[in-house]
Amino acid sequence: MAGDADAFGQLFLRHRDRLWAIAIRTLSDPDEAADALQEAMISAFRRADGFRGDSAVTTWLHRIVVNACLDRMRRKAARPASGSADEAALDSLALGHAIGDPSAASDTAIDVRAALRTLPPGQQAVLVLVDMLGYPVADAAAILGISAGTVKSRCARGRARLLPHLAHLRQGGPATGPQAGNRSAAGNVSPARGGGDDQS
Amino acid sequence: MTRHVSAEALARYREGDLRRRRLSRVRAHLAGCPRCAALDRDLARVTALLASAPAPAMPPQVTDRIQAALAAERALSPASARHTPGQPARAGQPGGGQPQHAGQPQHAGGGGRGWRLAAAWSPLAARGAAVAAAAVVIAAGVYGGIQLTAGGQSAAGHSAAEPAAGIARSPAMSGGPLLHYLAGGKKAGFTPVSTGTNFQPRRLRSQVRSALQQDERLSAEAGSPSTSAPGTTSTQNAAPNASAPGAGSSQSFAGLPVAALQGCVTRIAAGSRVLLVDVGRYQGRPATVIVTAAPGGGSRIWVAGSGCARSDSDLIAQASLPAAG
């Protein structure tokens, strides 16, 4: 036994939107994301006595959620995909869509998801945190327990590997200036965009 | 003109992850190479695409479910352990002892070790009270149940953390109601059991094999198979309370409402034949282990959490179980 269900419930409520954002973007499937989030919260609850206050609670919680998602991804990768959603996503990726087809944001989402899945979990995790959710590199490093340099190189490798998979979507899309991904702010874990809940 | 720049080097350039000399070479090359400049723009758009990919918002029921799970977790801790002298409350959990305190994350750097468990339930935790109660019943059912006395019946594959005298089983185990699930539109029967196993990821297959053996023994004692194929079940041999319309919801097995259990099994089976339904624990948390026949032979193990119902599988884990032999 570790934590207090009440305090933990509140902690969860305070951070749930951001934690959910990580889980859903990492795992794509809402059921999987919910399972991972639940698993992570239970795990955090049990391990609260091991929390020594050497990192911000937000980082600690984020790390547990990211790890739960990565574990799930690895488990999933170890067995053949049976979900029709996965197959549909991969089919759509293989077939490609009309270049620049503005018809469906959901197609874009499916393609991005399928493309992300072609990356190793470590690269997926940094791209979810840094590119999708806008966390500064330093915060992503703290969450993942790796150096900022490793975050940067994984980001770079991941983006380069995504390039051919997303070729059909890049036409006409918004571009960012050079060094756009080089966010270096440190401190509290706070996405530059998205997320939506308050800070602890 | 210098050599073209690879996508990865360009991505590292964009990320500010190149040494100064390389960085200036790339910058100079980009200024005079339309091809690499286009690649650079494409890389920028990859980031933009990732940032713009929509994601569904968190469904409100997920919040409820997680809070309920936290409440259930609390219910499974020391209070239930007191009813089970000599047996860990959550066998197999890392550091699964009984800490006297928990760190207060919010007070990092100060009173981390001073955080005490709250004695009272808050309204927040109480929202999960139904699930918590179910969890308590499961714990009591498992540990307060009858111990098989024949030492030889202790199945292989149980750790030292499992009850030493054999496999604890709940009183409901032998007389579990015959319940139903739907497979391909046809009604089929299953009798849930509670073998008391705390299923673990690494030993899932061996634990499930022993659960299947126990289930088989029970079926032999009862003189009827614990599950039946779709279409072979008639309402005559069903337990009256379990199958009567409207009555199912008031029944429970090992703390789980029968209606939810039937819905859960129907959802998980998804048309396959059910071979075993063991209501117990997985990694210490309430879970139902369901084994279904796999289309190509062998079977499939599904571990569903306490939220499993017709509408949501609450799937925790799954694994294949090759045919024995």
C-alpha cells in the first residue's frame, strides 16, 4: 500500500488532461490509452512511498504514464496486431491518399498515427512529447529520464524516418522556421501548446 | 557545391544538434541547394503535421473508472490484509510490503515522508465505492474461502506468495451459477470460478493451465462441463436467478455483478467459445481471466479489469495459449 486514494484522486484530476494527451497520442486507441492511464495511476499510487521528492510530481507522474504507454506498445509489438483499426491505419498508409487531399483531417490523423508506429518506441515517445504536445526538450528529457541531447537526436532521427511516410501529406502544409523544434526552456513540465490543464 | 545533406543530418541541424563546423557547412549548403532546402522545408512540415494531428478528448467515464480503480486499490490494501494473516495482500507486487507512509509529492523537498494515509473516504474516492466494495468481496472471497486440503491438488506454477496450504478457493467456486454469453448470436453457457490465483504476466500461461485443470476437476465433481458451445445451452439448465430477465443484475459472483460478468464475457469472447472464466486478480488487482478457443487451435487468454462489461472490455493483458501436448 502506498498512496492516499483521496489525494491521489485529486492529483489525477489535476493532471488527467495532460496525461491523457500523452497516452492517447502514444497509443492512438482510446481503450488502450485508458487502460495505460489506469495502469499508470495504480502503479503511481503503489509507488508513492518510493517518491522522494527529487523530481517534480508532474514529471514523476508523466514518466510513469509514458512508461506504461511504452510498455504497452512493446507488448503490442511483440504480438501480431489483431485490431482492425491498426490494419486499416496501415492499409491507408500503404495505399496513400491523394496528395494534398484536404478532405479529411481524420485521414491525416490516421496517417500520422500509422507513420509514427513505424518508429522505435523511444523515437515515438520523444516525438509525442516534443512535436505533438509541445513539451520543451528539457522537460521531455526529464520525463523520459534521458539527456536533452538524446531527446534531440531521437527527435531528429524520428522526423527523418517519418519523412517518406508522410510525403503525401506534406504538400501545402504549414511549415515552421529553422530550429523550430529546438525548444530549450526548462523547469516545470508544461507543454507549449495543447494539454490544457493547470500546473500543480 | 558540397555533398547533399541527409534527412537525418538536416533534422539534427533543425534541432540544433550539430557541432558548429558541421552546422555551418549544412547552412552554407542549404543556401545554394534547392533540393536540400526543399527537404528542410519538408522536415519542418513533419513537425507541423505531428502537432496538428487531432486526438480524441478524454471520455468522462475514464476519469470515473480510474478514480474507482484507485479507490479499489485502497480497499485492497492493509484492511483486507488483516483478514489474511500470513498472506500478502498483493502477492507479487514489487515492494509489496506494508509501508507506513507515502511520500507527499506536492511537498517535494519538504515533508515528503510525512504524508499520512487519510483515514476518511473523500467524496472523490467514494465515487468508486461500488468497485471498491466489489474488490473487498473478491479479496475476502479468495482468502476467506475454503482451502483445498489435498496437498497433491496444489497446482504447479504457483509462487511462494500464493497460499501455502494449497489453492484458496471461494465457496462460490464449486457452485458458481451457470451464466450466459452470446457467441455469433447464439447463447452459450459458462460457470465462473474463482481459483484464488494472483495471475502474473510472466507466469500467465502456466497459471491459466492450472486454473483450467482446477476448473476441469470442479466440472467433474459437478458432473457437467463448466462451459458449453454456442447453441447448445437451453434455459432449462441455467441457474434460475442468473438467467431470469432482470434478475441477473441483482446477482453477483465473487463480488462482480453477474450482468456485468456476462456482458464482459460476451464482449471478450466476440464469437469464440469460452473455456474458462476465473474471477480473481492480476498483478494484485481485481481482474477476470477469460480463456477462449482460438480459431486455429489452442486458445487465447484475456485478462480484463474490474471495469469489464458489455460496453468496455477494460482489457489489461492478453496472450495465446498453445494447445497442450
